[in-house]
Amino acid sequence: RRRLGLTATLVREDGREGEVFSLIGPKRYDAPWKDIEAQGYIAPADCVEVRVDLPRDERVAYAMAEDADKYRLCATSETKTRVVEELVAEHAGEQLLVIGQYIDQLDEIGERLGAPVIKGDTSVKERQRLFDAFRAGEVQTLVVSKVANFSIDLPEASVAIQVSGSFGSRQEEAQRLGRLLRPKKDGRSARFYSLVARDTLDQDFAAKRQRFLAEQGYAYRIMDAKDVGTAG
């Protein structure tokens, strides 16, 4: 009997990677993402953490919220929606994904951008139609929930904007960056933005989410939201 497992994200937040090894045996080969990039199999990527400030009313609500509600409050800040609009305008003409955790946030962003939203209750037929339209360049911006974390092939996607995530999941961070890493026909780099609310749980979780990619050789540069549009 032979078992083979292939994954780019052998990491679990519960630390129980050993359960994988108990099923398929020990790890036989591990290649750093940057080595694969150097060989031309995946596109180079520029990772940017964009830090936003909560407006006063949201800061007050965050300070007074129960612990269970704090992350949702800071992760879905209205300020992020405005920054998404600015980034989409900055990358006009590129194939772009906006990715998030909270459906109400994604619906609002989709409405503001005039872009289709793919989420859990989107039918398989409609998902396929939208993904095909995106691949063909007929749709340039898609707003997607965590349903796009796995097994979605969008070769020409070159920009992703992450507005919220599954708390501190390193695996999800890597999966979302992975949506951009198919080599581009013109050889250009991918750009992965992660929007983070400053001095909140969002910033704490972002640091944890980025750890796996840092181990793969990716460095996040920090940008203030007010500088969006003034730097490349």
C-alpha cells in the first residue's frame, strides 16, 4: 500500500501536524516557496500590510465590546472598505481578488465596487460562470469569501486584497497568497495586500498569520493607509 500527500501548507493551528504523518508517513521532501519561485514555477509576490486607523466611534465600540466580538468589529471597519476602493482604482486593468471572512462586509464591498460576490450560498453553476468570466478577462474584480481558499485556479489573478480572515490562521494566509502565484504570461509580480486595523486584535492576528509565509522567505512591508496611491 502506498500513500502520497502533496500540500503547500502543512501547518495546523492546533499543532497536530503529527496526525497527518500518522496517516501517510513522514515528510519526504520540502521545498521553500522562494526556491520554487527562483526556478520559475511560481510568480514572485510582493506582500504588503496596510494599516488602517479605526475612526473614533469604532474605537469606542471596540473598547466596550465583549472579547468574542472584538475581532469582528476591528476586522470589518468601514475604513477598510474605503481603502479597498482606493487600491482597486490604483490597480485598474489588473485581475483582482478581494478576499474576506465576513459576508456582510463582502456584500458591502461588492456593492461599492460593482463587483460580483462569491460566497457559500452561491450555486456551483454560478461560481463556475464567474470564475470562467474572470479567467477570460470579462470580469476583472471578484469579491470572494473563504470558499476560494481551496483548489481554485485563477492563473491571471495578480492582485489580492485581504480584508478579514479566520483569526490567526497561517494556513489561510498562505492559501490566499497561493491564489496569485501561477506564473504570469508577462512575467510580472503578484501583489498581496492585507488590510489590518492598527492597535487591535486584527494586528495581533496578522502577525501570527504571516508567520508561515515569513518562514518561506516572504517579507511583508508595512504601509499606512493614508499612503495608498502614493507608493507603488
